Amino acid sequence: MKQHVPVLLLSLAVPLIALLPLPDFWIAQLNYIGLYALVSLGLVLLTGVGGLTSFGQAAFVGIGAYTTAWLTLNLGLSPWITLFIGLALTAVSAVIVGLITLRMSGHYLPLATIAWGLSLYYLMGNLDALGKYDGLLGLKSLSMGDIDIGQGRLFFVLCWALLIAGAVALINLLDSRPGRAIRSIKGGTQMAEAMGISTFRYKVTIFVIAALFAAVAGWLLAHFQRTVNPSAFGLKMGIEYLFMAVVGGVGYVWGAVVGAALVKLLDDYLQVALPALIGTSGSYEVIVFGVALVLVLKYLPDGLWSVVARKFPRSPRDVNWQDAANLPERDKPARGEPVLEVDNIRKQFGGLTAVNDISFTVAAGQIVGLIGPNGAGKSTTFNLITGVLSKTSGRVTFCGADVSHLPSRDIARQGMARTFQHVKMIADMTVLENVAMGAYTRGHSGVLSSMLRTNQAEEQRLMKEAQRQLERIGMGACLHEQAGNLAMGPQRLMEIARALCCDPALLLLDEPAAGLRHKEKQALAQVLRQLQGEGMSILLVEHDMDLVMDVCDQLVVMEFGTLLTRGTPAEVQANPAVRAAYLGTEH
Ligand code: ADP
Ligand code: MG
């Protein structure tokens, strides 16, 4: 895997640098770069991958640093114990802050992290026990037995070993079941929730992971500098950490290292060069950083590492899952038994009744078409059934269980899978990985096992299933293509494969033929007929009447939110009211 080339290079470079007769000054610089990179590594996960912007990471560095400082100085504990106490404290605070702030949307989250960063700064600066703004002095350097590893070259090796381990853990995580869920958060939560993923849980999770990375850096920093004071953990540093991640390339693990190096070196250079240039001293480098940030965002919005990443595109995944076991399948209703019973569901948006007491049933093995002019309420009906929207009234029974009040992820878990009127996918993931997201609820591996790569047996089963579903709909040839590069037709088929991956008892397709060319429509019709032959139960919203009349067993016709009629395609075609509705609005 090309992704691991930087890991190999760094693992060779670190011991080499430690052995070379570099001046101590440069080793110290590298130590700071390693520490900063560790913090911005957390931001790559949180901001770059998860889309959650935090200015408050410096505060978590502070928790790690102050915890070890206070405990080693006052209670005489070993730093190797205080590290874990610091991590525990950080995790608890991150969970609390996360639970409060991560439900906020848009700009409120960054604002909340600013507030949190500020308040912790003033708390550290005003507590007598923490030495107020002078901080705590006289910490011991880190040691192992009699060997001092807290300074110079040995500290460099420790710090960069932790950094490399963190980077590898992140790379592993992002390429896993929970990693795909994390990567889906940024594009909005609807699709991920429809795959059975609790997006809020993952938001809190990555917030905590990023905080833990920062806390480890704080612990290292405290014992490296042998003193802690609030200025290293204030808002200015919080902004600088974010700046490092963004300049380096916030979407890339190695961007964190590049950004940290650039900012640290530039910072030092400017602090000397600027006063000489303008003749007075002051924190003018902050202004230069501001300008640089604007320039980077304008000309290299994906950061410096994106230039490297573009030169070395990811190699396709090794197909090593032929021998993996198949995933277990759920029990499904026998042909003819009711799968879905929709009973008088209603949705009001203010004064508009988008869905007006609609009832119908889908029996196992049936394809039921839900048709009607634009704005009739078909997509809203879909959203009510799948739990994306809450119902004003009415009841939905799925496989005999009342799912009226369940959120969409719980309904998905029970085997109701869907596609979207506007394709929702992760454009920078491969087709195979996108489809594997559909099998999310059929896997169990969590964050830790993914980081440690003990999830591989399950990962192979998920990939095998994704490949099987893609082959089932005739897309076996584009497993490793970037999903964003696909034409509309294959994108829609990919969504169907993703839905099939959840082993559904019922498949809901919202306008699968919209925007397709003639050839692509034929391919789709072929897939639908094949699924029908295999006994799949499908609820289909579609405008293409040829397709609908061709594949559907039953039709439900809506107009202005109300049920116009129900029946077989032949009955519906013969119904004058339907003709009037369509001829009046469509032709
Ligand atoms: P269809 O899928 O049949 O074209 P929709 O279900 O998308 O129709 O929309 C039905 C009606 O509900 C339309 O009049 C639409 O404007 C309205 N509507 C849909 N979603 C919302 C919403 N979130 N808020 C307010 N009105 C909505
Ligand atoms: Mg619609």
C-alpha cells in the first residue's frame, strides 16, 4: 500500500536523525514539530475528515499538561501513571463538551470551541493550585529506569515514535467499517443514518480521539519544557494548531506533519526576521500567518500535502477476500406475506399537507410503484416510511413490527434499505468502499480494533459482500473506481448495490431512472427485473411510465398528497382520474 510509504520512510529517518551529529537546536526544533504534529493529527480526523472545526484543541493539550504537572509535583506520581490519568480526564471532558456542542450545526460549533478554549485558559490562569498565570515549575524530565529520555535525542525518538504510531492508527481507522462511517459524516447525516449509522456517536468519538492526541502532546510538552503555564494552551495556540492542519492539508494524515513543520520553522524565522525588517518588536508574525492562511485557502484549499497526494494516487485495494465467509442473512417474510403496512400516514409542513392519510401495503416478492405528478408527496412518503421525517400521524408496520416512531438508523437495522432521489455517496471513496457502507449494520468492529487492525477478518467479509452485490447488478468491473468519477447511471446502480448490501427485506428506490440515458435505463430495468425474479420486495418511486408499467405488480397513485387510486398497472392505466392527473400536469 502506497499509504504506508511515508510510514516506512519516517521509521527509517527517525533513528537515523537521532544518530547523526545534528546540532541540539535542530533536534529541539524537531521535537516541537513532532509535538505540534500530534495535535494537528487529531484535527485531521476531526476537521479534515469529520468536517467539525475546533479552535479548542490547545485546551486539551493543557489538560494533559496540567494533569501530569500537578500530580507529579504534588503527589509525586510517576509520569507514566499520570499520562493515563490525563488521558482519562481528557476523555471525560471531551465527552461532556462533545455531548453539549456537537449537536450544534454550522458556525455554532467553531464558536463553541472558541468559548471552551477561552474558558479553560482563564480557569488555568486563575486557579491558585495551578500557579495562576505563572504556571507550575520544576517538573521532572521523563525517564525509563535510570535513563533520561526527556530531552534531546531520546525524547525525539519517543515523540516521533508516538507520532508515527498515531498516524498509522488513523490510517488504519479511516480504512475500516467505523472509518467509512466517520468519512460519511461530512456530507450530511441523512445517508449515513439510512445505512444504520449513528452519526452523532461518531462525532463524539472523533472529538474524543482528537482530544486524546492533544492530551498526549500536552503530557510530552510538560515534561519536555519542565514547566507549564497557560499561554501555551490559549486560544492563540488553538488557532495555530488549526492553521497547521489546514496549511498541511487537513484531509491528509501526513498534512499534519508538513503543516506543523512549516508553521514552527516559519514562526521562528519570522520572530527574528520581522523585527529586523520593520525595526520594532511585537507579534507581527501573527499577521503574516493570517495572510498566508488566506493565500493557502485560495490557491491550495486542500493544503500542501494535496500536491504530493495527487502525484501518488491510492493504489487499488488488494482483493484478498475470496476465501472469506459469507455474512449471515436475516430471515425474511415468505412470498406473499406482508412486508410493509402503511396505515394512514400524514405529514404536515406548516399549513401544507404534503402527505394526507396514505395507506397501502407491500407483500413479500412484490414490486409496488408509487407514482404521481411532481410535488405529489412521494419522496415525503418515502421519508416517513424510512424514518427520515417524523410523521404527523399514522402508523408504519415493517415485517410485523411497529416502526412508526423509530429513527431511520433503527429502521435500517431491521432491514429496510433505500436509495435517494439525489444520489448520496462519498465521492472520494471507491465504488467498493461506498457499497461496503451498506453492510455497516452487518459488522461489529469498533474504533480500537480498526486502529490495531484486528478487524481484518470481518473487513474481508464486508468487502466480499460489497463485491458480490456489485457483481449482482453488473458492476463487477468498476470496484476500484472513484465513486465521484462515475456517470449518473452507474452512480444510481451503485446506490442500489449499497442498499442490497444491508440484506434488506424491503428495498425503497426513489426515482432510480431520473437523469439516466436510454442505455442506462435499460440496464436499470434489467436489474429490477432480475431482483424481481429473485423475490426481492421493492417500493419504487418512478416517473418513467414504461419502466413502471413494465416491472411493477401494483401501483399506488398520489396527487396533492392524497391517494388517487391503487391497482395493477392495467387498472391504473384505464382509470380516467389518473389520466386526468397526468395529462393535466405532465404532458
Ligand atoms: P414528490 O416526491 O412527489 O415530487 P415531495 O414529497 O418532494 O413530492 O413534496 C411534496 C410536497 O411537500 C411539495 O409541495 C413540497 O414542496 C413539500 N415539501 C417537501 N419537503 C418539504 C419540507 N421539508 N418543508 C416544506 N415543504 C416540503
Ligand atoms: Mg420526489
